[in-house]
Amino acid sequence: MTAVGTERRVIRVVVNGVPYEREVEARLLLSDFLRHELGLTGTHVGCEHGVCGACTVLFDGEPVRSCLFLAVQADGHAIETVEGLAPSESELHPLQLAFWEKHGLQCGYCTPGMLMVLKAFLAEHPNPTEEEIREAISGNLCRCTGYQNIVEAALSAAQLMRQS
Amino acid sequence: MKPPRFRYYAPHSLEEALAVLAEMADEAKPLAGGQSLIPMLNMRLARPSLLIDLNGLHELSGIELDNGALVVRAMTRHRAVERSPLVAEHTPLLAEAIRWVGHLPIRTRGTVGGSVAHADPAAELPGVLMALDGTVQLTSRRGQRLVPAEDFFIDLLTTAAEPDELVTEVRFPSLPSRTGTAWLEVARRHGDYALVGVGAVVSLAEDFTTVTEARLSFIGVGGRPVRARLAEAALRGQPVAAETWRAAAATVRGEIDPAGDIHASAEYRRYVAGVLAERALALAAERAREGARQ
């Protein structure tokens, strides 16, 4: 048996509702595909081995590390990144609004990952405790805030989303 | 921090996957959830020339009961186990331990078979499998075999699986009545690899005052999950009492031989293993009583 498999593949993905078709190397990480092929640089790359959580995106609605995910594996699936959060150019998603109001970010490097993991978490837990939020973001590192304001922002966003 | 070049193959059936694995066993790596393999590729610790992606094989996914045993197929995600009412009802130790596996986005992707095949000595699933005397089903083109957890886990990242074999399911046997279980763990942050973790299984006599059987399975204290056989033997026939659990903790500290590393010294691990054993035994015994009352 010779040459099973290929080093390149054509993939079709839907990112933030927009369909794309690209030929990519099999070894291309989803994080690099989003940033370099699609120009969606909102997904940040921190550690590239699944520790920091900055690259978290939603894969068919569930949070995944895009640095531990091959772009070819996304073929036929839907991805959501931080660029897809806001409903329009002039409006913010309740999570973004809460992070702004509660000072849930300083340098902003971890923010896209925080927002994406919290989006999935709040969809399943609309009325979370502080403890549950801390557990939900335990895989996302922030070196600025000490997490306090991120947790407050998440609580505030949950409230905003329940009211709307 | 980018993977080296490899060829990628996504089989459409288990049969196809096994055929390719049989031919290319030396240079191929099966890709399950990728939560351990892809970091190893990114850091160039692994350089397979072919990745066989199992993620499209839906026949390898699912949770069911078979003759009273809970059967979890290999590509079942940790999240599916976490959400499964069947797991919560039949194998509460697995339901309790699975919440400690990685973080939410890791559990979304990580698989039961992948964790077992990777055999990290600080990972929860191998510890649960050892505590419950579970078995691992291995499948290759040559056939299928069931390997008890005790024989499957050999050492650090080393298992009884041959290069052409895939882990296709794991089985968690049912427990006798008047039995309780508990999973406890100490980690730096929730979701980090355990410094020490323990699964306890305690069965009580009809009057609920005597231990008929107890098992203790530790993670993070050796190259593989470790059963504290001396403590288990000493617990048989002992009264359900705080002194019994305390004595077991002392036996545990004497029989395990953890290594120290950057995260925790050997002495610390040995001490914590005793503390966790004491607490887990008490909790498991309490649950054995509560379970019988319901």
C-alpha cells in the first residue's frame, strides 16, 4: 500500500455564517487557517499547545481549542469566532458590552477566548453562580485582570441575556 | 509550534481504518480527539508520516449497557459521558471523575478511547477503569481481544495495545449492591492534571457496619494508575469507622512510591494520597448507605 492519504486537501467550511472553500495543507492548524487564510485575526494564538485558551472558537456550537484542531477536520462544519459575536457594526453582543462595562479586559489578548467559551457556557447555564463561571473559564489564562472583573462581566452578561 | 508535515487520511469505516493501520502501523498514528496528540505534533515530540483521523467513524461513538456493564465506545467525547444519564445512573464514579478531565473546551473534543490509549499516569479515565476492574477492547485486522485494565496499562504512555490495534471500546462492570464510590483529586487549578487523584469503591455488609470489599485506585503517583492492594486487603472485614479509614491512609502511604517533579515533591504526593484515600473511603461508605436507603 503506497501513499495513503494526502498532504493537501480542499475543505469547505462555514465561518460566522459565511461559506469558504480553500485548499490547505493537512498540517495547518485551524487557528492559523482562520488567521492567515481567512484574515480573521480576532482569534488569538498564545501557547499553541492547548494550555492558554486564547484561540478558543466554537465548532458546531461547542467550544474547542483551534490550536489543537486541524483545519482539514473542520471540513463540512460550522465555526464561530469572536468576529461573529456582534449582531452588527454598531451593536455589541451582551458579553462584549458586559466586558466593556465591567472592565473585563486590560491588554485584551485572552478576551476572544474568554468571550467564546463564555458564549457556549451561558447558552447552557443562563443563570450561573460565580463558582460555575470560574470553572467554565478555568482553561483560559488571563495575566492582567486577576479574573475578578471577567467573572463580574460574565455574571452581568448572563443577567443582560436573561432580560433580553 | 506547528505540526511537521504528514499525510492525512480520513477513513469511512472502521474496517478501512484497520486495513490502513495494519499496513502502515510503524509510521501511522490514529487521531482521536487530538487533545494530547496535536500538542505532541505542535511540539514535534511526535512525527508520524500518516494520521488516520477516526473522527468520522460514528460507529465508534456511543454509550450503552451490555449485560449490566457500561460500554463506552472509543470515540465518545468526554462531554457526552458528562451529559449521559446512563453514566450517572450506572457508573457514578465515571460521572464524578469525568468533570475533572481537562477544561470545558478539552472535554468537548477529547475522547474516552483516546485518553485510555494515551495512558497518561495523571489522567482520570485510566484511574477509573482500574478502580472498577474494567476492560479495554482492542481491535485489529487480526481480530478482537478484551484486556483487563490491570494488564492494559503498562507504564508511562505505554499500553498493551500493539501498533496495528485500535482501542474500540471500554467496559465498566456493574458494582454489587450496598456499594458506594467516590472520586477525589488535588490539582493546582480545576482541570489541570492531577497532582494526586483517587477513586474509592466500598462495599458494605448487610448491616452496613462492616466493609466487605474496598478498592483504591490512584493517579499521579506512578507510571500508571496504581491500586493500593495492601490497603484494600487490610480494609476487608473492618468496621465502618473513621479509625478504619485513617489506618488505610497509613497503609497507602507505606505502599505507594510516587516520584517528585516540578509540580509536587514525592513526600507531598505520598501525604496527599493518604488524605484523599481517607476522605474518599468515608465518602464512598456514606454513599453505599445512602444508595441503599433510596
